[in-house]
Amino acid sequence: MRKSKPKKRQILPDPVYGDVRVTKFVNHLMYDGKKNLSYDIFYSALETVKAKLPNEEKTALEIWKAALENITPQVEVKSRRVGGATFQVPTEIRPDRKESVSMKNLILYARKRGGKTMSDKLSAEILDAYNNQGGAYKRKEEMHRMAEANRAFAYFRF
């Protein structure tokens, strides 16, 4: 590469929980720079989660983190051309990409859900991910299945 790598930007922790992961999630959730609206959606979704699980000893933020852990993929497949044929090569995902992929999947499947508001959809998807079900969890399982099926091509790793 001719140029040096661009510097990683410092992400500030969110105002309520003081957590950087929350800010990253809100940044993925945000449309057209409307960060306050994204924060409102996220915090109301966490309140709904806490209301739906009243006898849970964990806080809403811990439930959200556990849900993210449940839908975080470990391996993915990448296309690689070898001699005119394209192989799906399973590769491990680096930690920052794992986090990003899981957040994006959670938001994507929350947007696809039926429901009144985005906070309702998001809270329902968080609860499903916490209970190892829902669209985002199925997506992770599908990624793992694809990697397992193509394990024979792992020696093409680059």
C-alpha cells in the first residue's frame, strides 16, 4: 500500500451508561445524522426489554450485551478465485468486525420485523437474540453452517 493506514477514530462513551459499545450500536442505528433520535430509540427499547423481563436479575444493558454475544459469528466465508473456480473459503473474523457484524445483523432484522415503532421492533429482536432465536441468531447459525460445509477449502486461506 502506498498510503499509511487511516487512524482509528476515538468513539466517546454514551451519556447514560458510559459504554462505548452502546455508542457504536447507536451509530449503526442512526439515519441521516439523527443521533439523538437513535439514542431515544435505543434507550426506550432497553426500557421495554426490562419491562418484559421483570424477574430477570440482569440489567437491561447486560441483557443487550448477552444478546449481542449470542448473535456474534466466529467464522465467515469469503469468495476466493483459484484457477478459474470460485471457492467459498471459511475464515475467522477479527474481533472488531465480529462486533460490527453482530450489531448490523441485530438492527437489520429488527427493521424487517413487524411492529409499531422501531424501539418495539428492536426490543423484540433483542429478546429473541437473548433467547437464542430470531432472525439475527438464524443468520449467525447460517454463517457457521456455510463455513462448516466449506471447511475442505480452508487451505486456500490467504
